[in-house]
Amino acid sequence: TDDDKENDNEIRDGIVVSTTSTLNLVDLAGSESVRHTGAIGMQKKEGGMINQSLLTLSKVLMSLGKSNPGHINYRDSKLTRILKPSLSGNARMAVICCISPSNKYREETKSTLQF
């Protein structure tokens, strides 16, 4: 929405130059492993969809990091389609991850940090 964007217009040599900023906040709660959460039904399905979106986002980011990325498929998940304008072009991105020091969540913490 327009509320999410901040515009800054400036006139240079008679030409209007516009700068647009967008802030995307994405909460991926529910991406935890099913074996730890015991999720069933819709919660299990939602967790699987979130994990699939994370996998797709990871593939897109890996492609963008290559010197010659070729075609980048943003269409494999809603998340990457939504984030496409922020991932391509002149953009800066930060990722905040929540991790646990507990041994119970060691694998999830490891995969989160590798992401």
C-alpha cells in the first residue's frame, strides 16, 4: 500500500527525480519443525508452506549472489513474488532471526543461521 512507501521528490536540471523506500516486515512464525511442535492439521500444513517459501527465498538469494544469475524464478512462492521489488535492483536487506540456545532446537538453529 502507499502507506508502506516513503517518497522523496527532487528537481535536478528541470527533471523530477523520485526516490522511493519500501519496508517489508515478514513474520515467518510457524516454520519450526513438526517433530518439536507436534502440529497437526492446518498448523502442520501452514508450517510446510512457510518452509517451502523459505526454501524458495533461499534459492532466489543464492541466485542473486551469483555473478551471472540468469533467470531468477520469483514465482515459486507468494513470499518471493511479494519481495521481488525489494530483492532486485538497488536494494538493501536485513534479516533478523530468532534462535534458541537449547539443544532441543539445535538443528533448527543451525539451519536458520545457514539461511
